[in-house]
Amino acid sequence: MTHTRSSAYDHLLPSTRSVHAGEARRKPLGSLIEPLFQTSTYTFDSMAEAVAFQDAHNKGHVEDVFEYGRYGNPTIAAAEARIAALEHAETAVLVASGMASLAFTFLQYLPSGSHVIITDDSYRRTRQLVEDHLKKFNVDCTVVPLGDFAALEAAIRPETRILFSETPSNPYLRVLDVERFAEIGRSRGLITVLDCTFATPINLTPLDYGIDVVIHSATKYLGGHNDLLAGVIAGSHDVVDYIRGYVGILGGISDPNTASLLIRGLKTLDLRVRQQNRTAQKVAEFLAAHPAVEQVWYPGLESHPGHEIASKQMAGYGGVLSFTVRGGRDESFRFIDALKIPYISASLGGTETLVLHVAAQAYSDLKPQQCEKAGIPQNLVRLALGLEDADDLIADLDQALSGL
Ligand SMILES: Cc1ncc(COP(=O)(O)O)c(C=O)c1O
């Protein structure tokens, strides 16, 4: 069984890739659907076959022959090939979570004594991983404001190995000039790593701009149904194959059942993301005009500082927005409690609209003054749009805001 590499899909558009990329035309027993190989190990018919496998393996990459579950699985390989095709990548590795994809990439490419630069407004756990935990491995880190390229260049040292950023960022949806970021990395011989969970490959394919590694929390839009946890690392064989090897040693692999759910979710990725782009734009415009709302952050609004660059490099502005409710913590709690459709929950990218009080949920360990200092006011709300009708969501938001 052959999982066709992404180059076979180069001429196809994202919706076709979402449905077909990476699959073998003829699957076992003529199955239309990618089979779920729920197995932890694989067998050989004879010692001659086992030895031939080992010989081939020792000489380099063995495609579509599997020895043991920690090193590969056909269902996982099919999900990886589909994501690689969507990202315009040579290859992709599926791992246990978005955080695992970040941890493996950093651990592989940040030896003891090295240095990494990360932009602010990145996912909080990523910042904690880089700022606190990598210190144990004698890895130093500098945080620079997203979009401040002078600060980025000034922070580069001889021992710097990785430039890391996210776009759009969380919770302010700031937009990185991806081409400029990649160019700085290339000219200084550094690996550029971009977490594009919020963008999805439907809205942005950063490898086309020269980025080396794209990371996703596949838990979000790629899975799309709030029913799995996974992470993805995509890029060239030169860079990603080392991470694949490292994952086989550290063991934070994904599992076939998750990969099967992911393949199913990916089939509707293009459809879902386009709808979520449309709904978010409509909701952002509604909120921006509402008297009970102070400010809205959404790259699709002309007032957003990232609007111009997002319009140049993205096919859509994404399905997440943040806004401040007029008032403080009490008013924003009352508003959230009055909502009937969105669920109060910490994730994003699925079929259900989710609402998050950023200070109380994502920064619950900080006191209000510390939150304020970190740029997180007590009335900041994040909304991750699902697939409900935009008009129903707007009516619900309106009734909840009107009650304040
Ligand atoms: C931008 C971003 N990156 C990474 C992660 C971590 O992903 P996971 O929860 O799949 O480990 C998240 C999770 O919320 C995220 O929002």
C-alpha cells in the first residue's frame, strides 16, 4: 500500500486535497475509507524478510513498511501525508498533542548552550516551555514583540538556533509578516518555526514563504470536532526527519485511532474553515458596532493592526476573535453566563462555538494587577467560532450584551 507523497497533489486545490491527499487509490480489500490499523506491532513472514527490512532501514528511509508502532503506522502515515499535502510540505509528523510537537522540535534543534527567540503573545504554555523548562537543558531564550523586526534581529546571538512565532497570535490575533520573518532566519542561518494553529493551511501555507517548520495543534481546526488531541510538525525531509527519529525515541507518538478521526475531520477542513472565516467576519463586524463592546481584535477588521499584512498573505482571516466588554470582570462574567449557544471552554477550531474569559481561565494563576501588566484586562473575552449559523450567534451575543 502506497501513501502518495504530496507532490502528486500539487495541481489540486485545498478542498480536493482535504478529501484525497495522501490516500492510496486502491486501499486494502477495496475499502473506500482509509483503514484503521489498530496494531502495536507488525510481523514478517520469514527471517529473510525481516533481515531485508533491517538492511533497507539501516540504509535510510523505508516508506510504507512498518516494524513497530512507535516508529510508524499506516493510518498515521496517511494522516501525515494528507497534512503534508495541505501544507505544501515534503513530510509531516503526527504526535500526541500540539505541545508535544513544540517540545520535540525545540528539544531536537536546541542543544545545551543554545538560544531561541520567541515572539510575545504566543500560546502561554509554549512560552512556559521555552522560558522556564528549556532552562533545565541550559537553553536560553529572548522574547521579542511580534512584528518588531529590529528587536528580532538585535536579539540574534552566535548561539541562536531557532526563531519561533505564531500567526495569528493568541489572544490578540496579531499577524506576523511571514516572508520577512523567514528571510531573517534564512539570511542568519537559523531555523524558523511557526505555529499556525489559528491560521490553518486553508488560510496560510507558510512554507511557501520560506518558513522551515510549521507546527499545529491538530486538536483544533485540523481535527475540527473537539474529539481528539494531536500535534503536527511539517516541513522538508532535511529538517523534519530528524524530529521524526527523535519522536521514535522519546515516544510521544500519536495513535491510529486518533489518526483515523483526524483523517475524517480533515475531509471537511476547507469547508469548515471557509465557513468559520465568514462567520467570524460577520460576528466581528457586529461586535465592533455594539455599544456594550469596547474593542474588537480580528484581522478581518480594517481597524486591526494586522489587517494589511493578513490581506496580503492569508486566504481568510480565521475563526477566532477577541473583544473587551464594556465594564470589568463582573460584567464580562455576566455576559458569558447569559450566552446560550457558545460553551465556556478553553479550546477552538471545532464545530461548537467556544467562549473563554482570558484572565479567569488562561491566566488564572495571575492576580488582576499581574494580568493587567501582561496585557490581559479583566474584561477580555475570546470567541472561537464553530459552525452554527452566524445570525443565530449574533442574536445570542446581542441578547447577552443587551442584558449588561
Ligand atoms: C496556538 C496553540 N499552539 C499550541 C497549542 C497546544 O496544543 P495542544 O493542546 O494540542 O497540546 C495550543 C492549545 O491551545 C494553541 O492554541
